[in-house]
Amino acid sequence: MLGEVLTAVVTPFAGDGSVNLESFRRLCAHLVDNGSDGVVVAGTTGESPTLTDEERLELFAAAVEAIGDRATVIANTGTYSTAHSEHLTAKAHELGVDGFLVVTPYYNKPPPRGIVAHFEAIAEATDKPIVAYNIPQRVVLNLEPETLAELALIPNVTAVKQATTDPEQARRIVDHSGLALYAGNDELLLPFLELGGVGGIFVFTHLVGRQVRELIDRYKEGDREGAVELDEELRPIIDALAVTTNPIPVKAALNMLGHDVGSLRLPLVEATAEEQRTIRGALERAGVLAAARA
């Protein structure tokens, strides 16, 4: 397994807009030191649509260098082009990553048999685990459990990052597909654990990784009440990170905590003053900002 607590890590940028690899390495190490079993690199949270192929590969290599001996590195190599996805997957495989995140092809809306063929072609570029990423609110298409069951027949497609709130669909994935279920949104962690999920690919673990680690541990040790208590404590952070489009809020929060992740690339823009007040307030209520200052 690639891990239970996986963080979709942001991509830090320097003042001139270039990728800040030094800050990225520090951040990856910080995440692993604070509860993450691994990182997902150059995903949506990492602003992948604005990264060149060279930048993506540099980030994959930097993550392997920074944490590859003690945590997993999952490379996001999925695009709407099968050939491009195959190319990125093959290159990332050579760099020594541990697995891949592959999103449903977006914009061109292939039928289910096209989606299956897309994943089959990418899987031929590596023998390492592939996590299918189902996020219909961004890509329009929903990977139905029947399609996921077909993907599960591909030997190295082993898991799904499920970013939909439909509990029945999540239950069918666990019961019938054979794929490991990862929560694809922060608020889905506890509900998906209760359905048989293994963990998640998160954003809020940039800020509260130790608490998320403890929540999963409590639940799997049979302490559901303790897990529910922690889930409730984390709700203000979850809500604050949803105040505007991801990764705008989490980058604002990380900069408040002194992690120097820089700005965002257009078309993403900085959090407004009101949004920053909301984020800062949540960090203070959760005790995260006070701890960082100490």
C-alpha cells in the first residue's frame, strides 16, 4: 500500500515565478515528519495545469531525493492525452517514484471503453501502482463503479481517489471493485473509513497532519468516539480551506505558518483580505498558528 495519509503537496514558487525546489524539499520533509506517509506531487493542489513537463519531472525527482527513503512519492501523470500521460509516467518511473495518480481524462469526455483503454495504455509504461482519480466536479465524467471494476482488472491499477460524496458509490467500490478506497476530499475521511476506506489523499494535512494520523489510528484501533471527536475538531480547518478555490487557501495558510511557498500562477490569484482573515481565524482556533509561532 502507498500509505494511509497522503498529502497532495503544493508547489512553492519563488518571487520570479519559478519553481522553488529548495522550499519544496523542505515542505516534503516537514509533511513526512508530521504524519504523512507520502506525498502526491504535481496534482491539482500542486497547480499541475500551469507546470511544464520539465518542472513536473524536477518536482518528482526532488521529492524522491527529499523523502524517498522514508515515505512514498506518487507522481500525478494523468492528462487528457493518453500519449502525454504515457510519456510522463515512463519518465517519472525512471526517476524512482513509488506510484502514480491518473485522473479521468478531462474535457474530451471519452466513453467508458475509452477510459479503460486510456488506463491500459498508461499501465504499460510502468509496473508500479496506479491510483485512479475520480473527480467528476472538475472533469465532468463520473467513473461509475462498473468502470472502476474494469480498471481493477488492470494488474497495477490498485486504488481509487474518490472525490465524490455519494456514500453508495463508495460502498460499491469497496464491495465490488477490489480497489483500495482513498478519500479524495478532506471532509470524506471519516465517512470513507466507516465504509472500508484505507485513508485519503488530503490537503489539510499540510496543516494538521499529526491530528489526521491520530484520527485514522483511533478509528482503526476501534476508538470510533475518539475519531469522531477529532473529526469535529478539524472541521474549522476543513471549512477554511474551502473558502475559495484550492490551492489558494492552503498556500495562504502555509505562508502564514512560515513555510515560504510563495504565490500562485495565473489564472489562480491570491486570497482576498477577507479570505485571509477566515483562514487565519481557523488556524488560531485550531492552535496551529500559535504553535508555529512558538
